[in-house]
Amino acid sequence: MNIADALAPGSRLFLDSAPVIYYVERHPHYLSLVDVLFDALDDETIEAVTSPVTLAECLILPLRVGNTLCGENMSQSLPMALASNFGL
């Protein structure tokens, strides 16, 4: 079974920080996996929920090391990608 097969239409999943970071940073090892996930979110096949902790975890390292562009990308992309669905 692959990721696309596991994402049944109408599914709701909790999205932790790692896949979000891999997607926004375009991580070469994981990008093909998270692209499938975010494509399903984009076409509204599935729904994701997360927590404010995920947003904080995604923002802390870029801001700590002064990567404001990455921090801005995270703060703009994550709430829009998840339609601000925080909590379960």
C-alpha cells in the first residue's frame, strides 16, 4: 500500500510538524511522499487538522537562525493549507 491508497476520500488526519516542514522546505528525500498528501489536501479529497503547537514547531527553527523567508513561508502556508483547522 502506498500513501495515496491510504488517503481514502473524506478522511481526516492529524498533521504533525515533520510533513509540513518537509513540504515547505521541499526536502529532497521526503518531498515525493508529502506532495501526495498536500495534493490530496489541495483538491479537498482529505481534510487535515493540526494544533497551534505544530505551527510553533514549524516556525521556531527558521526564526531562531534568522531565516525570515522560511519563517514567512511557514506562517503563510500552514494556516492556508489547512484552512486553519486547529484541533480535532
